Amino acid sequence: MDIRRATEADADAVSDCVTRAYEHYEKRIGRTPGPMVQDYHKVIREYNVFVTVVDQEIQGVLVLDQTREGFLLDNIAVNPGLQGRGIGRALLELAEQCAQSAGYDSIYLYTNALMSENRELYARIGYEEYDHRTEQGLDRVYLRKPLPRGPN
């Protein structure tokens, strides 16, 4: 498993990975999840995007951003056929390292309120819900995780 920055040449493979990771939510939330309809050429140009490569294929995606609200874990997606093999954990650890390197003492994300398994996973790894918002017609839950401070 190799993690590297995405390039625009990766955009189609990134889109495919994200689609595989999110498509099972379409029926539950009654619409196509936002990450599935993004232009990944643009996302790769404008955000910090990392990919996990396994056997020369993109199997994981991480999208990070810095906003007025803090350091955002904008998207994390793992090919469902490879979940449980540490790809998601490695990407989450990278996100936290990036946030700390950028000087942040926490990282935040949001998920659809109907994606209960995501909320449970994030709670298990230290994220706490801090807000519920309706945005773009979606019920979103915002979660934040404090990060350990490095040595002074």
C-alpha cells in the first residue's frame, strides 16, 4: 500500500473509487451523495488530495481543506472490497498529521445524518458531534476531534 498526492491524471480513478465507496448510500438518503458528483479534476487542483494505491490501482481517497471553521476532512473513501485492511485508518492518520503540521489542534468533518455507521465509526476514534445543519437539502452532522499537541 502506497499513499501519495493525487495528480489530475488520477481524477477518473479517484471518481471511480469514490463512487464505489458511496453508491450504497443513494437509496438510503434518497439522492446521489455529493462526493459522487464532484469534478475530481477540479477537486485535485483546489484541495489537498491523497490516494492510496494497492496493486497499482487507486483504492482509497482523502480530500482535505482548510476553512474558516478549521481543518476539514472533506472526504475519505475506500473501495468497499478492500475495507478492513487498514487503508481508511492510514488515511485518517495522515489527515490528522496534516492538520497538526498545519498548526491545528483539531480536525473536523461532516456526514449525512442517515449514515449512522459513519457516525459510529467516527465516535469510536475520538470524534464528537458538535453541530447539526441542513445544507443543500441534506441533514448533516458535524464532528470534531481534538488532536494531541506536539512537544514544545
